[in-house]
Amino acid sequence: MAILRVFPRRTSHTPTDDRAYIGLPVPGHVPPLDDIDQIHISCTFTWDTRTAYELQQAWSRYHPTVKVGGPAIPNTPPTAFVPGRYIKTGITFTTRGCNNNCPWCLVPSREGPLQELSHYPLGHTIQDNNFLQASRPHIETALTMLRSLGQQISFVGGLDARLLTADIADLLKTVPIRQLFLAADTDAALKPLEQALYHLRDLPLRKKRCYVLCGFAGQTLDDAYARCKAVWELGALPFAMLYRPPGPYTPYNKNWHALRRIYSSPIRTMAYHDYRD
């Protein structure tokens, strides 16, 4: 089936082929649709839901079959992961779902508990929601696949620091790591993060990154800065993520966006802390 995929916005994971389009159709620049069977509006973020349905209406002027789906759309029927279709080629999932029930996360309600996939596409970037919740045989099989690629590997879904033992750290380091992400979504997460980073102490700072949830449950800007600083002092590059609840886009003022700018770019983070790599 020939599908034109339309995305509300471009991100680092958005496909770049000639059948991936961003935003509203622009008269005179609409791609050829004669051989297109369906147009799919792919919506990842809940705050883009309204935009996704507006895109459906707009693209319906050009094609009779325009569907809306994606992680942000409730009751979207599950489909098999096709590499390169809705996420850039090279990114893969070896598991879906998560056994945690964090109050800020939609994964358990959308994907359910962790499910190990027996077959998955090759990819140098692991996007699993909780890769380390998988069984030891599954992790070892996935790492064997990654070693076979002969490329640097990224773990971007967020590795659960509580599960990153010395043994697991040694396993992870059997692949050439480009970068890995941990998480410190609460102050209580800092202690297991410290232990995980100790096990990863021989990796360079630039390879160790950490998602830091900011603005959830009334967290103040000062508190957010403090946790980002704590992550930095433990030996990882903080990646500040402003909490967005389901529903309409939640605005943050310029001071919050200043925090986000400092703690989303490794170069800006290191400059802010006057660090020389």
C-alpha cells in the first residue's frame, strides 16, 4: 500500500523521504497523489491532536482516504512497527509498553505492560520505553543484533537506572555506545541514578545523558534547576523536558524555556557549567 505520511511538526525522529510531509498542504507544492492509496496523519504528542484533525480536514480536499492515528490518538488500533514509516529509518523497538505506572506517562494506558518482541527490524537507535525491564535473554539477543551492525548505538528511550546493575552496565558496554539516556523524573530518582552512573563511570560525559522531567505536580522553576544541577554533578548531561499534560498545549513562560535551552543542548549545558571536554 502506498501511503503519504503527514506530520504536524518535524522532530529529530521524523522521516525525511519524499512521501513524508510536514503540516498543511500548500497549493502548488502538494506532492503527486495519483499513486497514493491513503494519507495518514501521524500524531505523537497530545497537544498536537487538534492540529492533526485540522490536517485531516485539509488533506481530505486532495484525497478521499485520510486517516488520523499515532500514540497521541486514543483507541488507535495497534499496528506492526514498520521501520521508516512514521519514525526515521535506523530507529527500532525491541519491546513495547512498560510495567511502571508513572503518573506523568501515557505509555501503560496506550501500550499496556511490557511486551518483548520476538521479531523486530534492525536499527542502531533503541527507542524502547523500558529496555531494561526485558528479560536477560531478550537483552542479550538485542545486544547481539546491535553488535552485528558495526555502528555506534544510541539508547534513547530512557534506561531505568534502578535496573542498571554493574552486570547490565558491562553488557551494555559490549556495544559501541554513541549515547544513552537515563532519567531523573523525581528527586527520589537521584540516588539510583548516582549508582547507575557509577557503573558507567568509564564512559565519557558526552555519552551519558539524562531526561529530567520539569514542571510536574507544581514543581517550581528553582526546583527544576536544582534537579538539573544535581544530575550534572552526578556525571550526566541533563535533558530538561517540560511536562505537558494530555490535552491542549500547556504554555510555559520564558524563564522555563531558558531552562530548557540550557539543559537540552550538551554544548550549552557544558558552557553554562564552564566545562571543558
